[in-house]
Amino acid sequence: GNGHSPCTDSPCTSLPKQIRKWMNLKKIRCLGIPVFWGSGLTEYKGKSYRFMVMERLGEDLQRIFKDCGSRFKKETVLQLGARMLDTLEYIHDNEYVHGDIKAANLLLGYTNPHEVYLADYGLSYRYCPNGNHKQYQENPRKGHNGTIEFTSIDAHKGVAPSRRGDLEILGYCMLQWLCGKLPWEQNLKDPVAVQTAKTKVKNIAGLHQVKFTFKIHSTGELSKFLACVYDLSYDEKPKYEVLKKILLDGLESSGTRYDGPLEFSTAGCGRNRTAEASKVIQQKQKKAEGEEYMRPNKACTAVTGRRLPDEEKPSNLHRMLPQPEPQQVRILAWL
């Protein structure tokens, strides 16, 4: 590594006591959840909109993935997977699941491109309100919810999101990042065909003998990861440490730290994206300082408002990270 701390100058350094205690217990240096600034309701042209403001983040991984020839280095895939496990475990501990993990919803830090944050909680769901886990119930009318290539088999069946579903989605993401594409990507317009293909993978993985191989990439760690996830019951708490160790063992063999610098340079990528990002950060900051109005980005969205049932209303999830006072108040052009 280059000695760069992925959490330097980050809100993670001044976390509330209970979150800092949780991070110390898990021995992690940064939590990949964007800072929440505020939310509310507003009207525009007679329509009601609900908005939420989050910290400004950097480039999303989907764009980087495409620029790198639709493939990441194995070490980078394992780093991203281990960090997202930390993030998902914290979200799950607060009775929620994310439901839509994918590269387009993973954003690098704006001032530190070696941090990665999970954004877009539009499909998040309170799976365990007040400690009572939702019951397993298939509902074909709600089938195939989420992003079709990554969504869980449960979601294909119309079952409410759960912890095992989040981890299954993460597994498919890692498989795509490493191999370049998923076996069912040619059938994305046919959700049933995608569901069938995923079920076949699950049946093979359940034997604990599968070793996915795509071109030159061995995916032994991902095979073990998915096999463990597939073994989970619907309401079972995942063994996050076991899953994380599978990924960390793969990193250890290459001498890479899971919280070390992220490198996106691959055979299909003509340049090191994180190094390039570091060089242009100051230019971006100077440009931002001169902007009086900023357009909303991935971290600043407005959606049509609707009332949430009491059991689905965010409790302390939106207070997971501190809300520091801004150095300068800016006017946000929402619409």
C-alpha cells in the first residue's frame, strides 16, 4: 500500500459513541454509509415530493467497471466484498436490509477515493421490526423485485427481503466484477429464466464442491461465500465473520489488506482509476467552491412522497453517522 488511510479526513473519525464502540468491536476503520444531512417534504407544480440530503460522494463503481473493461482485479473484488459485509452487518443489526446492492449504488468517497459507500436506500426494508422477523411468504405478484441480474432468489419469488437476500445479491455482484458477466445476463428480459439459472447455481453450490471458473479467473472464494449464503435459513442471522474470513483468506494470499488502497487498474483498464481520481480531487473541490448552485447527484435525490407504515419508518438508521455542520451553506437546486 501507499500508506494512505481509507478513513483519513472522514466522518468515521468522529462517530457517536455507540457506533465507534461497534466499529472497535468489529475492528473496522470505516463504515461505508453516507452521512445523512436531512430530509423532508416539498411541493413542486402541485405534486408532493419527499427528499433526502446525503453527503457528496464521488464516482460510482459501475462507471469505473465499464472503463476497466467490465472486470476488476480479484484483490479489489475481495476488498469491496469484505467492506460491504461490514456495512451490511451494521444495517442488518439496525433491523433493515438494503435490497439493491450493485456497482451503480457503490460510490467512492469524494475527498478520499479509497473509501467506498453504499448508497440508494430506495428498496431498503425493515425485515425485523421490534425484533420480530418477517415470515417467509411467497407472493408472485411481487416477484422479481430489485435489479434483475443481482436480485435474490427470494425476491424472484416475491418473498420479503431478508439478510440472506442481501448477501446473495453481494455474491452475484462480486461474481460479475471478477468474471466480467453473469451466466444469466443474456436473459435479463426474461425474469423467470434468470430465476431458473440462479436456482441451478444454488443447487450446485449447495454441494460445497462447485468452483466457478470463467476464462482465467478462479472464483474459489466466491464459491465458498455463496455456498454459505445459500445454506442460510430465511430468518437466520448470517455468520458475518465466517463469510468475511473467506474473503480475507483470499486477500492474505496476495498480501493485500482489505482496508488498504483500492486499485481498479486491470488488463482491461488502461489506467489506474484511483490514482487518477486522487489527482483531480483538488480540481473538483475548487470547482465546487465556486458553484452557488449544485445539481442533485447520486447522493442527493428527490422521489415522489408516500407515507410509510409505522413499522417501516426509519428509526435510528438515519442517525448512523454524525451530521457535522457544513462550513458553508449552499443552495441546492432540487428540481
